[in-house]
Amino acid sequence: MGEVIVVTSGKGGVGKTTSTANIGTGLAAMGYKVALIDTDIGLRNLDVVLGLENRIVFDIVDVVNENCRLRQALIKDKRFEGLHLLPAAQTKDKTAVSPDQMRNLCAELKNDFDYVIIDCPAGIEQGFRNAIAGAEKAVVVTTPEVSAVRDADRIIGLLEAAELREPKLIINRIRQKMVKQGDMMSIDDIIDILAVDLLGIIPEDEMIVITTNRGEAVVLDQHSRSGQAYRNIVRRILGEEVPIINLDEGSGFFNKIKKIIGLG
């Protein structure tokens, strides 16, 4: 029996879909069977991030309306046999899927997959309530911005009210230089405000933009710090004790020299 995890944020544009894609791909790369569900009805993007946008025939609304079987709507990833995507519909009707239908869908997927990862839409409206309905655990993604942290705090309260207790936190787009200058909230500041356990941090990294635009997951990039950060998050989801990545590494004088001569 698999585990259902919803990835949510409150505020849009903080890296929720990118995190969903990388967690799912990272788990699949380690041999686990993973189903990713895009519940952002009308604004789907997970298919693009995974490079699967041209393979969509059916979507989640087709499944719950019984226009097709669940297995017909699942898109198999090109790189990992165990990774599948259930895409969102492009309909404008945000109520096209009900919470009960999501619970049934997740229950069915749990029978065949080790992990079911749900990409939740931004906001706290019906789409959010649908996305969390079938989940057993939650991951909240935020960036070190006051507005994003405030929305994350609101989401954590709603998750706990829905019996999704002890959500885990991913802090995305950390810029250590700005943190040191006092121009960006620190990791400790954010944890103090939100009072939840940290699942991982992702440094600001142009490789995320590059890989996302290619329809690839940065978690597979062995040379980027963001790739390592996502691999660490995947290992923590699996229960391993992994230290939080040190963002000060690589910024010292000798590391700069090593990079110049091609050793860094």
C-alpha cells in the first residue's frame, strides 16, 4: 500500500510544481513506483515540467467522469518506467473534481504505486480542498519572502484543521549572500515563524530554470547544488537522516580557485 503526499504552498510561483516533479522523479530514480497527480484544474503545468505535454490524451476529469479508465489516463515517463503522471484538465470549472472523487482516486492509486504525489493548486479555494482530500501527509513549499511565508502559515493552519498534522517544509530559492546581508529571511527565522519541521532547502540556482525549460528534473543533475538538495529531500522522505545542505560551501577563496582551474 502506497503513501499519498500533497505538495502545497498557498502562494503561487514559489516552486511547488517544480518540487513535485523533482520529488517524484527522484523517488522513481531510486526504483520506486510513483504516480504524480496534477490537480491544478485549468492551469496545468506539471506535464510541461516533466516534458510530457505532447502525450496527454485523457486527464483527471475524464477519469472521475468515467470517460476512460485510470490506467488509460496515466502517462508513463520516458526515462523511468515507474514514474507516471495523471494530468489536470484544461477546463475552467474548478469544481470538476470533488473531494470524494479525489479520495477514491488516491485510494485506487495507492494499490499500485509506492508514492502518490499531488501537485496542489495555489490558493485556499476548492482546488486546494480537493487536492488535500485524499492525502495522508503534506509538504509545504515557501520562499524567503514575507508574503510567501504568511501564506504558508495560513496553509499550515488549514492542513492541520483537515487532520493533516505535522506538515514538512521546503524553503526554496535561498540566496545565502542576501541572508548574510540581512536582506532575506534566514532559514531559522522562517522555521521559528511556521513552527514545522524542515524537509529541505533549495538554493537559488539557474540550473532549475534550464532543466525545467528542457522538461527535465534537476534532481537528476549530479553537478548542481539544487539537484543535490532535491536528492537529499527524497532521501529524507524515505526516512534517512541527511544533513541540511551547507550553503556556505563553495563560496570560500580556495573553492573559487578550484573552480577557476577546473577542480571545483
